[in-house]
Amino acid sequence: MTAVFPTYKRFELSVSQASGTMVEDVNGKTYLDFGSGIGVCSLGHRHPKVQEAIEEQLQKYWHVSNLYHIPIQEDVAQLLVDNCSGDYVFFCNSGAEANEAAIKLARKVTGKTKIITFRQSFHGRTFATMSATGQEKIQIGFGPMLETFEYVPFNDIEAVKHAIDDQTGAVMLEMVQGEGGIIPADATFVNELKKICNEKNILLIVDEIQTGIGRTGKAFAHQHYGINPDIITAAKGLGSGLPVGAMIAKKEFAEAFGPGSHGSTFGGNPVAMAAAKAVLNIVFKNEFLSEVEQKGEYLFKQLEEKISKLPFVEKIRGKGLMIGIVCKGDVSPMIPLLIQKGLLVLNAGPHVIRLLPPLTVTKSEIDKAVNLIQEVLADFK
């Protein structure tokens, strides 16, 4: 008996405690976590420095209104803008809220209502972000979506050109489509898209909810492509377990988000900010990001060598520590089998096993995970 809405199809796993890359259930069984709370626990569970920062802030104050200055917000905002092309930050509590803010800002700045997004994209489950999402399964049952979004095929620049009209204010995309199947953006496509946006005075919004904060080996995934978006959104890994989101934009848009234009009661909560500051002070170091990139390459190589040639596997794709194992059939039966063996993974659509280990994962943990995946997938044809 439960009083919780059944919005999630839960696995037979009840968590008792967690630390680092390990999760323990109520029966004392341990699991290697290669899902990281869907990419949230970027530094693993209860990272000592993050926990210390949270506990320190708890001794000061937990919440005050955003009507007052909150110094730790300024610290986190500065860390973010120092590591991307943005100048101002709006804090909220989730990725969907960050994308809501981006959509509102783009419409207010441009005075235009149309935003082009991509098929198989995922931007959230609020009404605007659900409407922005190019997946019908997310939208079924909720009636007509907002009509101001147009979906085009991902990595198809001609489709983007065809969709642009005089009411197009922005294009919104992920650098790696996460929920859509771990599909990286093509470099030629991204650079041509940025060029078109510049020429036609269209804003480029990059949704870095899952790819940002070091996940791909850069502070933000768009930095692999050498572009400077107009608006960037971040969340998941930002608080390494505490709920926090951020919308980052260029300084020329600051006036559009003046007093009364947008807000969030809990956005920029001091405890969440303490976690975020600790995370960014670790992740946004060149040596740390370099290690993430190296570990991503190692994971990819191990999967290529041990998994890619199995009969059920089609290919391996991804970037950094965001990897998809594309299979020739439904992967849903495999997730519980991997859980039974002590490995937590995710799916990304019906045919893709998604790996999002903590950025602190070790090579020996990678080896263990790959071996367990190999054991399970070898039994499928």
C-alpha cells in the first residue's frame, strides 16, 4: 500500500544508504551505481566536501526570501559565468524550471513566439517544456500542446532552415540527446546552426540539464563544439543530489528579466547553493575535467572491446561519461537482470542502455560494470 502517485514504474529496490559509487538496499545488498540518480549525483553519493558544505550552511540559515541579497548565490553564479559564455544566472529548483525560464526569456527578448526544437528531444514535464519536447509519448493524454514549438529531425540543418520563419525567436537543443537515446549532435550541424542563428538574429538555447557540469569532460558539452549559446540551462549534476537548476544568459538580456518578470520562491536556496558551490569548485578544475574525459574514453574503449561485438548490440555512442549501448531489441528485460547482479543502469528509450556513472568513478569500477553488462548481454541474441 502506498500513498505516492504511481508516476514512476519502480524497480524492486529499496535504498537504505549510499556512499560514493555504491548504493545499499534495506536488505544489506550493495550495488555499483552507474545511473547516478539519473545523472544527478555527479560526485557520487554524499561526497565529503559537498556534505561538509551543506552541514556548514545548515548551521547558518536554511532559507530567506529572494527579496534579500544571498551572498552564496553570487558565489555560485560567478563560478557558472566564469566557465561559460553567459553573464547572468537565474536560479530555480530543477531542469524543467530552468528550461521554462529559458523559454520565457527567449520570447520576451525577441518578441517572437516560435521556438524550433528537435524530434526525440526531452526538455521537461511542465506544460511549456513538455510542449518543447519532441516525443509524443511524453505528451499523450494532456490535450493540445502549446502551438509555438516546431519539431524537426535532429542533426538535419536543411530541416531547420525550412522551419525558420519571421516568428522564429529561438532554436533549442541538447548537445547529446539524453532521454532520446544518447544521440550526440554532429559538429558540422551545430556550427552551421549557430551561423544561421547569428545571421537571422535567432537565439540559440542549449539545454545542458544532463550534459552540463562536467558530464562530457567539459564544463558544458557545447564547449566541445566551440560555440557560445545565447542561453544555457543546467540542473542535474549541479547540486550532486540537492535540487537546484540554473538558467544562464548573456548580459544584454538582463533587462528583459527585471523585477516582477519571473521568480522562484525556493530558487537559489542557500543549502542547495552550498552544495552547488562545493560541486563547482571540484568539477570546474581542468585536471578534474581532464580525468573525466580520460575515464569516458576508457569506458567507451572497454565497451567497444567487450560489448560491441555481441549479437544483441548494435553500437556504442555518447560523449564523456554519458554513454549509450544501442541494442537490436527491447532493453527493458535487461535492467532488472543487471540490478540483480549489483549494477544500476538506466534506459534511454526502448533500445538503449544508458550509463551515467559518477564523475568520480574509478577504472576498476568501470571494469566491473563492463564485465557485468557483458555477462547479461551475452545471453541475448
